[in-house]
Amino acid sequence: MSTKGRVLVAMSGGVDSSVAAVMLAEQGYEVVGITMKTWDYAQSGGNTNKETGCCTLESMNDAREVAMRFGFNHFIVDIRDEFGDWVIERFVDEYLQGRTPNPCVLCNTHIKWAALLKRADKLNCDFIATGHYANLREEQGRYVISRGKDTHKDQSYALWGIDQKHLARTQFPLGAFHKSEIRQFATDYELFNVAEKKDSYEICFVPDNDYRRFLKEKVDGLEDRVEGGNFVDKDGNIVGKHRGYPFYTIGQRRGLHLAMGKPVYVTAIDPETNTVTVGEADELVYSTAIARNIVMGKYSRVPQDNMPVNAAIRYNDTGRVGTLTQTGDNEIQVTFPSGRSAITPGQALVAYEGDDIIAGGWIFKAKEPII
């Protein structure tokens, strides 16, 4: 009989979520495993002959095998409609708006946690848990996400948008461990079907990592509609033709096919005019990132203007020192004394105090170029 409560564990069939489930069972929780089918290759295309990732039959069977071995229930639920409405449609729309989306944050914020808690309630579970490398604690009435111990695997950046009421029922059992320790636990637990599984880094619904192909297949006539726009420099001079603004991202250097006698990068995207601005590396550097649609973490409001922080502007960004100011109920800005390169609309700005998330939001624009 469980002494700590009943917990619904999201099991992708990978090593992290499998170890998280077994770890919680050994700690005295009554574990229920759940694997969520979010998409399929027939809808997404790409790599159809080599299925990898979290939504394949193999992954579902791996998750079920772990559950059966350790004697807890396991369910598979189909949330393709929920996932498609929120994540895939917004992924496409962000590119059409000239921004570069982060679908993992969108999924965590709007789909994964809500879907898990909905099923947790139906299964009479007190908590939900995932295999993310992050830590969570309660402090002064708020739930604070902080970086995982393994700085190379830390996933706190992708979790900033989770609502406080959802965090109240969340557990991250892997936050205090390194990836190498988790693999060793898997071996110790004799989880040989997942112990050496490789990590998946691609966008789950774009398994071939070709988002341009995905956009073309999702939006009828997109290529014909946007092809032939102008590359321009910072002064508006036309320097070439491009394939269409949605197929470029801020900071991109490769694939521009421009003979300008020097390396150039995408510095701005204008969907209204189908114009892509290019320039040298120093033209990418701005001092301030402005983010909207914010979610507060450690505090209900940023406690002071120009608060010293470490702030990340993209996934796998270790962050840079800056100052944080809340400029409205739904807006924050971080100013970096040394500037940041390629502050990209559509990505998340996440501000940390030490290892604790203070606030996050979607980057709206960069301002105050360094040069």
C-alpha cells in the first residue's frame, strides 16, 4: 500500500521517464504510468521508414514493459487533437508571422501538464511526474522551478510557462541527478530495453528536422506565395532574392547563397513585405530583450527594477548576466550590458535568480543595437 500517495508518471519509453517511474515506486508512491500519443508520421511526414522518438509503437511498448516489470498500471492516451490544435498550428503560425517558435515550451505550457492533470483526476492520482532534469520546491506560498543538477541536461528553460496550480501537483524526481547516474540506475534496475537509448533532440512532430518541408506540406501554396522576396541590407538596398521569409531564422548564416564577399547573417524578417534583412555578425547584437505573455515564477511580481539576473534567450543557452525590469502586468525586459546576439522573436526569455526561475515570457522584440 502506498504511503506517499498516487502519482501519474508521463512515460515516453525513454530512459529518463522510465527511471523516474521506478524511482518513485521505490520511494513508496503508488505509480500509474501514462504514455501520450501526440502525433503520427502519417500527418507529419518525414522519416517515415525510421520511426524514432516518443510516439512510436516501440516507445509505447518499452514504457509498458517497464510498468509490467515493476507491477504498476500503464495507459496509452491519444491527445493528437489537443496537441495539434495548440502546438502544431501555433508552430506553423509563428513562422508565418516571421517568428521562430519553441514547440516544447508551448507543449509543456498548454498541453502536456493540462492533459496529464486531466487524466490524473480521472485516475484518482494526487500528483503527476515527468523525467525532466529540473528541480521544484515550495517557498513562501509559491512553487519555484530551478535548474537541474546536471547543467548539461538542465530542462528548466522549457518549463517556465507552467501555471502555479499545476506545479502544486508536480514532481521532478531526476532534478538532483546527473544523466550518467540515471543511466546507471537504469542498469541497476535492469531496464535493459531503455538503459542505453539515445536522447532525442529533434522536434517530435518534425522527425527529419526539416521544418521547411513541414511548413510546405502544412500550408497549401506557401512556397509559390513567398518565393522571390528580397534580401536587403540594413539600409534597404536589395542584395539578392530568397526562397520565402518563413524559411529563415534570425542569426542564420548557412543556406543564404549570397555572394557578398563576407559572411552575412539574417538580422530581421518582415512577413508583410516578404523581406529578409542580412548583415554582419555585429548587426545581430542588441542590448535589450522584451518579452510578453509572461509567467511569474519565484515571485508574483519582479521585486525591483533593474534586478540582477542571469537570463537565457534560447534552449541550451547557459544565460548571460543582465538586469530584469517588469514593464507591465504582462511584459518584462532584460538588458544585457555586453549585449546578446540573435535575440529572436518567438523564442522564450527566461530570467533566473541563481538557479531559480523568476519569470519567463515570449520574446517580442530586441531593442537598442550595440553598434
